Amino acid sequence: MTKTLALEWGPYNGIRINCVAPGMILSSGMKNYPEKTLDGFLANSWLVRALSSRTHAWVILLFVNLIAFQCGDDMAIESSGPHGNGI
């Protein structure tokens, strides 16, 4: 969908369409899940840590402001491997 919208809307006044796909975000909502859920995520994480909502916000801010010529891209922001499986 991102690439289709970018192709359709990109020619009009330089409209850029990109997608940000966050991984697990540490937030107050994490209290609702068993501790083993976070432990399982961290066990499969390349960085052995989860990202905070503040970190995600900074990455999105940089993505929006610094990539003036990027269009039709899907940007994954996560500390785990592809598909969250750490492989």
C-alpha cells in the first residue's frame, strides 16, 4: 500500500508517502502482559533490549525531517531481527 500511494501521490507537489513499522515499544501498557512476554522478546532481540516510546519518537522525527527524497519506503524500527524472531 505504501508504494502504491507513493506512486499515485508522489507526482503531486512532492507529496511523500512512507511507512513506519515499530516493533515492541516499552510503555505503561506493558504491565498488562506477563513478564515472560518481555523476557521472550529480549531473548530473541539482536540488541537485547526493547526500545522506549521516546526512542521511537526520535527516529520518526529524524526520518521525517532528514529524508527529503525518500518515498514509498517501509521503515522498521525494532531491536529484534526480521519478523521479530531474532534470526
